[in-house]
Amino acid sequence: MPDAEDVRRICLSLPDTTEKIAWSMPTFRVAGKMFATLPENETSIAVRCPKEERDELVRAEPKKFWIADHEAMFAWVRAHLYAIEDEAELRDILADSWRQAAPPRLLDVYPELGIPRE
């Protein structure tokens, strides 16, 4: 089961990523734009997710994913770390969120991060 240190390590391994405390929690930003947070005492993650995909994700895996009330109007979803299968799944979730926040110049320089793994 992945933990907060795995989240931190994976996020900080992604290009141009920094960690910043905001709202009393760790947040991770690419080129200054937030793509992940560690809320709920670092037992879950919040990541970017298009609303149409987010709703389908929550319906498909409600024990893993949910939408925080205060984030319902935004394209974010939360995931319980205990429900994430392994580090590979965590990396996929975080990289997908990173891609949504990364500027085109980074996606051009790191094309392997711009295309989700099949």
C-alpha cells in the first residue's frame, strides 16, 4: 500500500515539480500550478481529473475515489491511499494529474510523460 512518502517521492520525481505547504497540507506543483495535495492527515491524495471522467471514476470505484464537497465545482478527485493497489497505480494517477497541469513546453520536452501508458 502506497503512503505519503511514496506520493512525495513520485511527485518530486516529475519534471519541474516543487512541494509547497498550502492550507496546512503538502501540495505539489508543476511550473507553479498545483496538481496534487496530501489532505486528510496524508492518508489520501487529491488530484486533477476532468469532471466527466471524475464522476465515472467515482461510480466505478467508490471505495477508492470520492469528491470532497468543497471541490465539487472543480476538476479534482480524491483517492484513499490504502485503496491504491501499488506504486505503479499511484504513479499513473499522479502522472496523469501532472500532465493536466504541466505547460506545453514541458510536455514537449518530456513526451514520455505526455502520453498515458497503455
